[in-house]
Amino acid sequence: MATSLTSVVRPKAGRLDDTLGLIVEVSKLLERHGSPDNRALIGGIAGEETGTIAFTSEFDELVADAEYVSWLTRASAENSPAILLSRSVAVEIPLGRSGSTARGTVLEAYVSRIVPGRLDAVMELTTAAFDFLESMGATNCRLMQLQNAGSLSETLVATWEFENMRAYGRAGDAFMTDPKGQAVTEMLTSATNPITVVTSSVYRDAGI
């Protein structure tokens, strides 16, 4: 069961490349400390999060590391190229299923709240959605719960990835035309839907 730390920043005007450079720097530092799965995702179609960068890494204990503390000081300084918007912890919820864990260039994320007493139905819905999405070429389907996330604490985050926007678009269309996709859509729009959607966003991999 994976646990990750996500920091969301908004690059200052004209400072996107500098922000990505700062993220590459800390990514290499984290790798040296045993956190190889680091990633930067840029909000493409993400409402108020559009244009932000979500940097995720495996949960670590670097808060006492002098080099990491030095990086944090520079990242939060007045002349930093970005503004920190939020930081949260996500714990993966095991679904007892297998599937490709390959990364794509396009990632979709759904944040939702569980209707009280409906966890079993959430697991059923998520499994059905992931099975359908993988049949359409999606990879790295994951369900996580946010902790220490302010107003979003205890919400669920479901993510999946596609090779490119064309593949993402085909899957979106199939929710309306494919019987399995229609079944998932019906579950999401029925009166017995076990979740309430909070946000949905599309990100592109920054390729760091």
C-alpha cells in the first residue's frame, strides 16, 4: 500500500521553467534518499487548479535532512519561482485487482466524498470503472484517500492515465456508447450513487 506526499504550486508569471527546475532538483534529492517514484503534473483542464503543478513523491522522512531543509527554505523564499498552494498526504486503498502500472502522458483525477455507509458500493463502482477504463487503454488506475489535506481531508482520489489526449478522448466518448461504460455512467448518475464528486481535473506529465 503506497503513501505519497503531494505539493501543489502555482508558478509565478514567466517562471514555469524555473519552477520545473526547482522540482527536478528536489526530485533528485528524494531519489538519493530512497524515493524513486517522483512526478510533476501540470494542470491542463483543472478549473481553478489549471496551470498549477502537482509534485508527488513517496512518503519520506526528509524533514530532518539538512539538504532538504535548505531546499524548502529556498523554495518558500520571496524570490522563489512558485507559490505553494497546498500539501497533502495520500494513502492508496487496495482494491485486490491487477492492471498495468505504466505511466501515461495524460492523467485524469476525480476527487469525491463517500456517502456515509457506502464504502462497499464505492469499491464496487471504482472496480467497475477501472475495469472499463483499462479496456479502453488506461493504465495506472489507483484509488487513494487524502489526509492532512485541509477541507479535502478524507476525500477519495481516483486517478488513471492514457498514452495521449486522443486515447483519453476515445475513452470519454465510450462512456456514452459502450455498454460497460454506460453501466458505469448509470451508477454515477443514479439516486444510489455512493459518492459525491468534488472536483475532476486533467493533468499532463511534465516529464521530469
